[in-house]
Amino acid sequence: MPAYAALIRALNVGGTGKLPMVELQALCHQCGLTDVTTYIQSGNVVFKSRRGAPAVRQVLEAALADRLGKAHAVFIRTLEEMRAIVVGNPFPDGAPNRVHVYFLDQPPPKTALASIKHATTEEVRLAAREAYVHYPDGMGKSKLQLPFAREGTARNMNTVTKLVAMLEALS
């Protein structure tokens, strides 16, 4: 049975989408997912499912909307995809807490780099269905605006690497 990571947008961030991880875990079990484990409070879940990624996404998004009263996008990745994200990190010398991966449903638009505003020291690289951003001065101090990022969710490389290890433990 395949193992997946689900990255949920705007869960327990800035006072929106409050859902304790124990409740998220229970919700995932109700959706028919097995071996469910969460990581930190920001909507990271690893699990197994007989369903394919699109079906898992659909059922999780519906359950979250029902439980929370509003839509929360869910981004599903396999172990192989998550490993490729780690290997493909174009900023291997950047501090892992300052290199973020923006998970998207589709490849970044061709205009993604041209649409960036207020970049100073940040660096951006595009990938298959992700964008990597190196925030050398920290994300909290950055004024960088990434219009395409509104369609995704970000995790730092520490989190991505941890999710890979959790997926490997399930396989």
C-alpha cells in the first residue's frame, strides 16, 4: 500500500483553521487512511492509502471543509516525490530552516519568476510542482511577494526532510 505525505494549507497558522493534531489524525482515520502520523502543528500528515493521490486529496479536502467550515487545500506527495524534492534542493548550503519549498498542484506558471516583487537577498528556483526559496535573512524579515505561492503551501527543508524520514519508516 503506498505511503503519502499530505501538506495542508493554512492549518493552525495565524489563528485560522484550528485543528489539534489528534483530531486531524482521527479525521484521517475516518477518511480510510491507515498508519496516520502527524508532524508539528502545521498540517503535515503521513499515512498509507489504497487510493491514488487525487482521490486522497479529494476526500481529505472534503472532510476538512466539513469539519472546519471552509476549504483548506491539501497537497499530496509520494515518498519518491518527497525524496526528489530533498535531492533537488538548489540551495544545499542554505540553512535548512531558511530554505522553503512551496508545494503547488501544478507546475509553477511560466510568469512565476517575473511576477516576484520586493526581492532583496532571497533566491527563487522553480521545479516540477514546487518552488524553492532561500531566505538568507529569514522568512519573517522578508518582504518577498510570490503571487503564485497563494496557490500552495510552504514547508522548510527541516520539515521536508523529517517527512521523508517518516515516509521511509512507513515503507
